[in-house]
Amino acid sequence: MLINSGAGSVKGDNDRANLLRLLAATVPDADIRCSSADVTMDQLIRQAMKDAPTLLVAGGGDGTINSVAAAIVDTSTVLGVLPLGTLNHFADDLGISATIAEAVDVLHNGVVRQVDVGAVNDRIFLNNAGLGLYPEIVERRERKQRAGSSKWPAAFAATVEALIRYRQLGLRFRVDGVASLRRTAAVFVGNNEYTNPDSFEPRRASLTTGLLAAYIPRARGRWRLIWDAIGALVGSVREADGFELLVSTEFTVESKSPLVRVSIDGEVVRLETPLQFRSRARALRVLAPQQ
């Protein structure tokens, strides 16, 4: 079990101690390793993979879950999920409760499911990848959080600031052999299609369709873009809400820039263009609730 000590639910010493006591009592045979100022999550993952684990549990937010999943995708190792972040999109869509005791119960009584992952170039994503406004918003939000703001106020302020300064991207999409040009402030690519059931809570009806869903905002005005961008930040996007929707197993996004910023499950990276997106169908084995 790899625990990110910087995750939202365990940042405090007391919260982390309570979690470790619960795990020691409920899964006494587990090899539990926590990140620290001296040991990063990446180092923990590399060390754990040397032991060829049959089950590797990731404790943290979506970024942590992504990092662990990337190490075991297309292998026989099963991913266990302890949702310790603020949003926990992937755990939600698997049906895993944010209540730690219930999430631990899935490690005992869950079933192994094979689910899709998305990939852009050599990076995988469990939830989504974004261009344009989205990485800009993520980077601004993280700066505000490091300065002491909580996540939601930081996300709202970062969204407004990014939209005040946004610029249109010139992109060429190649989908199913057809090329088309778009000028847009953002692109949001989901691992499977998102729905929006009357709220901002993210939902995907399936994680096994083998399809990617690219959402491109149609809106030109800043305030409409602000509304749509806030919705997309929490996974709530659909075609009827002002987004053009492209669905396929794979597609290419070309840009004049040799490097572009991409937000991947909430983490910003810089990738070479063109960007090659594809679905890796049922490439990840994960423990999920029986129902």
C-alpha cells in the first residue's frame, strides 16, 4: 500500500496516524509505505514494482492513483484504490466510497474488473486530459493552494483569472481519417464519455466502452466559457451544454507549437506535438465493489 502523505485527507499528522491505525487493524498483513520529504511517490512506486506485487494499493487523489496505475497498466498486477484526495473522480466512477473504512472493505471483498485507460503520447489518464484553459487553470489553482487557499476557492479564482487572459488555440483534429480545423480556448478529453445529471458531480456511465470523448467548447464569450470551464473542471460536460463532442477510439491533435501543456488527471505536463490520443481498452485491472 502506497500512501501519499500530501493527499488532502491525510495532510494533518492526526489524520495520517488515524489512517495508519485503521489500516494496521483491518489489513495487518499489508506492506504500508508512505511518502515523505525524503521519499517521493515515484520512488515508492519504483521500489514496490521490484517486488512484483499482485495487488498494489494507491492511497491519494486522482494524480496519485494515475501514477500507480501507469506502473501496472497492461500487467497482471491489480490496482487497489484508497480515495484520499479532494475530488476522487476515478474512485467515484468505480463506485468506491470516499469513506475509508468502506474503501478498505473493497480491498477485502471487491472483485477484479478490467477497465479502460486513455493515453496521450506515452502518458495514460484514468479520467481526462485537457489542453488550453485546463492546464492553465490547474497551474494557477496549485499556486493558490500552495499560498494557503483551499481547493474550491482556489479553483474558482484560478478559472476566472485564466479566462480573463485566455487566447484561442489553432488546432487540427484527425478523427477516423477526417481532418478538421478548430479555433478554441480549450479541449477536454475523457476516458469514456461523461454525463451531467443535474449537478457538477462527475459521472461516467461506463469505463469499458473503449472510446475517448473529446469536448470542445463552442462558446466565444468569456462568461459562458467560465461557466463551461468550471463544469468541465469537475467532470460535468455534455454536448447540449455548449460543447462539440467527438467520440472515437483514437485521434490526433496537431498544433503549430512543438510543445504544449496538457493537464492529465489534474497534473500538468508538457508534451511534444502532434498529440496522439487513443483508448487502451480494458488495460487496467482494478478492485471494485461487487455491486
